[in-house]
Amino acid sequence: MEQYPEPLSSVFQALADPTRRAVLGRLGEGPTSVGELAEPFDMALPSFMKHIRCLEGSGLIRTRKQGRVRTCAIQTKPFAIAEAWLSAQRALWEGRTDRLEQFVTAQQKDTSQ
């Protein structure tokens, strides 16, 4: 996944924070306003907006302003990039653990003979 080094880094950086993960969880239910997203969090709106800007900068969400209301919606492409990277890592490590298991099994057979 070397063609996506920067987007991948910004996605994982955005996902590293529990507040941003909670926002993404809520947006998984559908688009909503920043005000509604901020309600459950015990922080000032300017502090919450830093999280929104981080999520938007990573491409995980997009925002649209209509009048005085800013609405956020989740974007799927960055999740697909992260999933592709994770799948590649999973395949790599599963292959390594399979080879390790084969090695250990072969060693056990050699020592039991």
C-alpha cells in the first residue's frame, strides 16, 4: 500500500483518539450537525471542532455548511485504504505464523524419532 502513505498515516492518526472514534461511530448512523455530535462530549465547541477538522483532514468525514449549520457525513474511501493495508498485514503475519507452526511441528517430529 505504498501508494497511500500519507492518507494512511492521517487515517490512523485520526482513529487514534477515542473522541474521534465515537464521532465516527455516531456518523455511521447517518449525517448530523456538529452541534448534535458535540452534545455527548464534555468539552468546549472550539476544542470539539479540532476533532472535526482532524477527521475532515484525514478524509474520514466531509462537512457541508448550510446557513449556520455545519453537517458532517462519513466517507468510506479512507476506511477502504486502511482495511486494504490491514488485510495485507494480516496475510503477511498469518503466513509467518503458519510457517512457524510448520517448523515447530517438524522439530517435534524430529525429536520424537
